[in-house]
Amino acid sequence: MLDRILTVRVDRITRLTSEVAAFEFVHPWGGTLPGYRAGAHIDVHLPGGFVRPYSLAWAPQGASATRYVIGVKREPASRGGSASLHERVRKGDLLAISTPRNTFPLHPEAAHHLLLAGGIGLTPLLAMAQQLACDGAAFTLCVFARSRAHLAFAGELAALTPSIRLHVDDPAAPQKLDLASLLAHRPEGTHLYLCGPAGFMQAALAHAAHWPDEAVHLEYFAPPDNAADAGHDEPFVLVLARRGLEVKVAADQTAVEALHELGIDVSTSCEQGVCGTCVVGWQDGERGGTPDQSATERRTQVALCCSRAKSGVLTIDL
Ligand code: FES
């Protein structure tokens, strides 16, 4: 769970909308950066001591990369991450980042890829769409935005025509997409990928409830309102199966904090169950406390920053 930390230089900052800016990072001395796969994200260490995960917005370039691009929306209720980037980071600054990590990969076995992006949730799906276009794979990218003025990466999206469908809320706009109709029928072999705000994700998941779990893939960039569910605030026992250890997690502690007390290092980033930095394999015990995931992820993963045992004991692959 220890990531390699890289130093990158901020090469360009481009304002994409009134709220969103693209930050481009390069190797500080002109070298190359580690390659990644579409859907990957990096943890960015920000002024003020914040560490935040951001998806990489452009398709991978192969075994190595010449630049990483992230799209960051300045959130009005920012806890420090987006505000720190927008207000304190300037061209030429050096930043520490993690190597790319991918918890939201494409599934090459899909006959068709349906990518649904809400707002700045577009970033990982843009990388996926560019990759699929490059590979000649069948895909549709549906982008939901408040208005054309709120649409980030508009130039990159235009280059993906005709596989793009755009929905804007602006009542005067002719384009409207209906989530219910989009998801009512699942063409054989289609995989669905979702990224966007919690309300958008919940609505899409409700309309895709009849899709098989293994064909639905999610990435949250903020936890849904119901992320902390039953089991929170109760002490529990965390069983580390590979170490043969039982760790008591107090009611006011996270599993990460309990493990750190024992000297067991666990990297964290979002601390909200969203980024996947602290995820380990699940073995036994019902868990709660994290945002909705696909049933497959729920069965196989535990986010140590916020997962808790619902019935007293949680066994993990650690
Ligand atoms: S630190 Fe992001 S999921 Fe745990």
C-alpha cells in the first residue's frame, strides 16, 4: 500500500470554464513519467498539507507518459483540495504526486462501452473515450452539463464526434438526454461506466438496477450523502488474515488509525472511501461506511479509511 512519490512541475494551467481548470504536470527535468491506463488517478500533495486524488483526463500514451493532465473544479464547499489548487498552485511550481493508480479500468471484453459523465466526472471517462477511439472500440460517451458554458474539455469532446452525446440542462438547449431511456435496455455485452456527483450516480444506478453487477463500473469523486451507513460509531475487530492479527478499532477510530497505532503503514488520500488508495481485499464480515460500489467491489474490497464492520468483525486480506 506504499505508493512511489514523484516530483512534477506544473507546466500549464488552462481555464476551461468559470469553475474548472486543467493542470498539466511534466517531469521537472524533461524526463518521462510512468505510464498509466485510462481511468487511472494520481494523488496530488497540495500546499496546506492536503492530499487529493484526481483522475487523469487524457488517454495514456504507452509505457511512459510525457505529461499528466487533471481537470479540477473549484468546489464552493472545498475542504482545501480544489481551493488549494486553484488559488495557490502556479505554473512552474513543483508538486509531489503519487504514481498513477487505476481502480476504474476499462473492461476490454465489452462489446460496447456506455460512458456516462456528470460534470467534472468527465475526466476519467474522457481518457477512456480517447483510448477506445484510438483502439477502434465501440463506445458512446454521454456528457451531462449544466450548460455549454459549464462544459470542460469541449475541444477534446468535439474530436470524439460522432461517439459523443451531450446533455445540457439549459432549458433553451435542444439537446436533452433521458437517463431512464438510456438505461432501460442493455444491449448484449454492453458495459456501463459512471462518474459524476452523488445525485447523478444515484439516479443512474437506480435506472440501471436491472443491469448485471459485473457490467456496471463506478467512480465517485465525492462521497454520496448516505456514505456513512449502519455500523458507524460502533467498535469492531479487524482481523488481518495474512498476519494472523486481531486489531481492535474503537468507536471513534478508523481502521487506518488503529493500524497506524500498531505501526502498520496504510497510505490514504481522500479519506472518504472514494479514491481507492487504502483499499485492501475483503475476506469475511459484512461491512458498511463506504459509498455504494458495484456488488462485485462490495464483495471483494474494503476501504480502510472508512469501512466498518456491521456485525462486529471484519476480516481482510492483510
Ligand atoms: S483514502 Fe481514499 S478510499 Fe480510503
